[in-house]
Amino acid sequence: MTKVKVLICDPIHEDGVKMLREAGLQVDLRPGIAGDELIGIVGGYDAIVVRSRTKVTREVLAAAGRLKAVARAGVGLDNIDVEEAKKRGIHVINSPEAPSNAVAELVIGLMFSLARRIPEADASMKRGEWIKRRLTGFELRGRTLGVIGFGRIGYLVAKKAKALGMGVITYDVIIDKLMNYVKEVGAEAVPLDELLASSDFITVHVPLLPQTRHMIGRREIGMMKRGAYLINAARGAIVDEEALREALTSGRLAGAALDVYEEEPPRDTSLTGLANVVSTPHIGAATVEAQRANSTIVAEKLIGLLARG
């Protein structure tokens, strides 16, 4: 293990770095490395650790002659050419369990922000205004939340929503295998079309795959209850942003809350700039607890993998 070299391409919590070094690995910290610079040095490493910023492309993998593993400190793998890695016998690991609660709490916070118009109220106070009469909101209790994707995050969102007195319905392509969790939460599994038509709030928690790209498009938005709210804290490209913008400007949807975008950071602010949109800069996993867990979980998995040779 003392000859095994690991390149960390993005900032991760120091506890994970410490674990790697205590295991005897040679660890090089190069946060911010990218492109040709990464391609130029990746061949000297047995493993690389990345977050969402670093793109592990086919070109990067082709230059990585001794690479055994790519470790993603986080959930999604859409910044890694997983198929190319498989072809080259390179293991791809991540830590999907780490940020689940952090993302779930953000989703609940975004729902409160939409229902009680908190960002608008805060901005008005900072302008020295007192617009109390214009800021009447509504309560989440008694509203229906539709959860698309009932994995770790969807399950936690549903539990928290039920505690607030919301009704919860859910859809997942493998819902039969998840029915025990659905029943535990007190939710109801329904077809996607029924979920879209019945929910006051809809939150999306599926991975970005070819089959989920623009999963929420014009057809799906057109089926939503008029005046509903859409929340996306999963991956930006799951939602057709142009179709969403049209629905928000026409009044078809009452509002949306977005933590992720098709392009990050978004250069076009025509969606994020709308008055009925609450937007945050991909902070779902940005808690001290989640970042530490991301780092230590992926470090533990990487140490085990490399120790097995």
C-alpha cells in the first residue's frame, strides 16, 4: 500500500484524506486540476478521487495507464464515463448514502420557502420595505407531496413530509421492491401519471440516466395540477428547463424550487430570475455532516478496494 498513489482532484473533508494517509497510501492534493493538466499526470496514479466538478472523460481514462479506481465523493456519476471505465477494468465507487439526509432537509426547506414566500420576504426587508399584507402564504399540512424516485433521499423526504402532516404519494420504476418502505412511511404508491395529476408539490429523486433525461418534460408538466409546485434537487437535466420556464411564466405552475441545473453554473438566468422560482447553487450536500461522510465513506471503500489489489 505504501507504493499506491492517490490523486485528489477536488476538495474533500480532511478526515477522509487522513484515513487514506493512515492506511499508507501516497496522497497528492491537487484541487482544481482539470483538462490537459489532469490528462498529463493521471497516468502516475492508482486511484483518483473527484467530486462533481472534475470530468473523468474517455480521454482522461485513456491516459490513466495504471489507474485501478475512480472514487466519486458524492452521489451522481454523470461526470464520469462509467462505461469506458468498465471497458478498461477500472472500478468506479461513490458514496450515495452520505448526503441523503442533507438533501432531504433542503427539499423540505425549499417547500417552506415556496409556501411561505421566505426569500421574497427576506429580500423586501433588506430593501427596507414592510410588505406584510402581500406575503400571505399557505401551510404544508394537508397538502399532497408527490415523490418521484423512492430511494434513500425520496424515503427521507417522505418521512419528514408525513411528520409535517402532508399526504405522500410516490412513484418508482422498482416500487414493488420498495413497498415495505412505502408502507412504513405511510405513503401510497401510484402510477406516474396519477402522481403528476394529484400532487400539490412534486419532488424528483432519480439518477440522471439516458432514460431519465428530461423525464419531466412538456407532457409531464402539462399533466400536473394547475398551481402545483415542482422541486428538483437531483440533477438538472431530469427536468426540461425550457418547458418548466414556459409553465411558470404562463401560470400553469405556481412556482418551482431548483438546486440543480442543466448547465452549472447557469449562464442563462431567464429561469432562475423568475419571481416564482427559488434557486440555490447546488447545495444539497453542502452540510458539514454530509461532506465529512462523503469523504470518509469513499475513503473507506477505496482503501478496501486497493487493499484487495
